[in-house]
Amino acid sequence: MFIGIDHGTTGIRFAGIETENRGDATRIFELSREEAASMDADAIMDIVETGLETRAESIELIALTYSMGDGFSRIKKIEEVNNRGLSGEGGAGKRVGGGTNVFDAIKNSGIPAIMIPGIHARSESIDPRMRFFSHCASPDKVGVAYHIYKQGFEHFIFSDVSSNTVTMCVVNGVIIGGMDACIGAPGLYQGPIDLQLIRDIDSGKMSAGDAFANAGVTRKGAAADASATLALFVAMEVSAMRVLMHDYGVSADAIFLTGSEGEKRMLKERIDRLLDAKTRTLTRYSAAIGCAEIARDVHYGTSEIVGIKVEI
């Protein structure tokens, strides 16, 4: 079996691909970050085996994502990544401890594992202009991109909409840019820091992290029409990625929505109307499944994943 792990904002999602004579069988399950934070390594490995209906000795390779993944830019063995793949502590997002427990359990399990990097200013494949931002997307978005690519799409955009919103574009099967949660469209709970929040930070009312964590559409007075507000900004962010692709002389073969909000029908319909396009929907497990597909293909010798070099 090949396993992918998505360290998401709302939960940790696991996917396992078992190659059989009749094709690939995929199994999935989700563990809340709070649950994982209360578990030791043995309990975590037990729930992985139970949830994916496998045994540790049957696992060929695990592809793991952790937090922002901004401390490295190539796919590496888990033992070769420092500081769990982070360039520094802190930053955007809420620290719970569940992802750390899962990371440590996998690293100490003895099962072969690789780490997937995020997309950031030191990423080799992205458009040089996108390096203006220190961070473009967390590693799980690489999993989403690869899952779409494996379905036969070369030029595409996807937006992952849940607690926050991240949008990415791929040209010729290579990630060329993305817009991270603290830059563009808000999500349900987290979003970009605007003028009033800057004032609140400067006056000492809150930290920058707290400001980001409370800048989503349900936390800034937009709860009565949260879906419409979210749809507007997601559509605007997708349109921004269309501009970047246009500069490469291509248009998207397809536009995808994923995440706990992105998979909802009402949001999709509103975004379709705003974009005058028909988007496609992926489940919230697309990142974990894509990571499992990365594990499988790296195991069989793939040297590059959507523009990211494999160095193992």
C-alpha cells in the first residue's frame, strides 16, 4: 500500500492506494487534529492501520505533508528534512499539536516516508514573479495538483476552500504559482489582514496570527451572507490565476473546487455564475489521495512531481 497524509487546517486526512490486479483500490479516513494531539505514536499507527485496512509491514511508502513546508523545496526522505520541513516556528495558522504527533509517529515508525514541500519563494518551478510572496501554498496543495494532473489535465486552476482559501495554477503539468490564504480570498475563518486589522495589531489588541485566524467570512460580520461573499472572492482569485496562465499563452483545461466548502453545491453554482464557467468538484480527500499517488509514483522511479524534483 502507498499512503498519503494531508495535514489540513480542519483535520488530518489519510488515503491509501493498494494496487491490485483489477486496478487501484483507494481507502480514506480523517482524524481531527485535537484527537491526534491526545494520542501517542502507537495509537496513531494503530488507527492508520485500522482506518486504511492495512498492516505496517504492507506499506511501501508514505508521502507526508506538514504545516507550511517552507524549509525545503524538493521531495526528500523524512529523515533528511530539518525542523519538520519548516523554515521557522510560528506564522499563520493555529497550533494544536495533532500534526506534530502524526509526523513524529510516522518518522519513528520505521516505515519509508517522504516529505512533500510547500510552494514558496525558493521553489524552483514557479514563475519568478510569484517569488514576490514568501509563501504561495502549503504542501497538501501539491497533492491536489498531482491528483488532478494524474486525471489527464495539463493546464488547470484549482481553489481549495475551507477554513481558508488557497488557489493554484498549473501549466504544462508544472505548478507555476499560487495565492496563499493570507494574501487573497478569505475562507470561513481565516483570511488576509486588512487596514483595520493592521490598526488592531499595531494598537496591541491582537497578534498578527490572531488577526489572520479571525479574518474569514464568518468572523468579520459577513455570516448572514457568508457563501455569497466567499464565492465572490474565490472567483476573483481564480480570475487572477487566469491572468497568469494567459501570460503563458494557455487557458485552463478545467477549473476545480475542493475543500470542505469548495465541494458544496451552492458555492459551486455561485462561483460558476461569477466566472461564467463550469467548475468541477473534488472531494476534501483529493490532497491525501494525490499524496498517495505521489508516494506510489516516487516508489516506481518518478523523478519530478508537477515541477518539484525528487531527491531521495
